[in-house]
Amino acid sequence: MSAPDAGTFWLQYVARDAAARQRAEPGLVEAESSFRAMTAADRAAAKPWSMRTVPYPRGGFAELAKSSPLPPARAEAQLKLLNGVYGGDGEPRVGQLVKVVVN
């Protein structure tokens, strides 16, 4: 697959077995067909995020989510996932360094 001015990309569909690949293929094909070169407007609107570590506050991930650039409805869940505590795997200790996303 080639995109104008962006090089060539190789996409390979891989799954644990043929049935899983067959179930996933429509979504993979849809995603592949959505690839396009970025426009000047896309590049102007793109804002890179970076990560840093901060001490875990008493207010937990809910407090960290308030100042996060992540989408508000999912910021807390995404911060938990980023720190490996998603799905009830416990919480870090207050003061322990955790990863956050910053502008």
C-alpha cells in the first residue's frame, strides 16, 4: 500500500487461527481502506502528546484525569491502562511514580 509522499506500508493480517482471521477481516479491510495521506490541515491540527512520571496523588487517577489532555470521558480509564492497573489490578501507592500524558 502506498500513500502519496509518505512511502510504502506493509500490512499483514495475523490471527491465532483461520477462523479468527476470517472474523476480523472485514474490520481490518475497513481500517486499511481508511488510510490516506495527511493534508496540510491534518498536520496543523495534529498535536503530539508526551509522557512523564508524577507522584501518584491521594485523589488517584480521577485527580490525574482532570488535568489530562486525554478525552475526558475516558481519561481515567486510559491512565489506568497506561499504568497497568486496568481491570481491578489494584492502585499504586500514594507517592509512587505513575505515567501521565501531557501536551
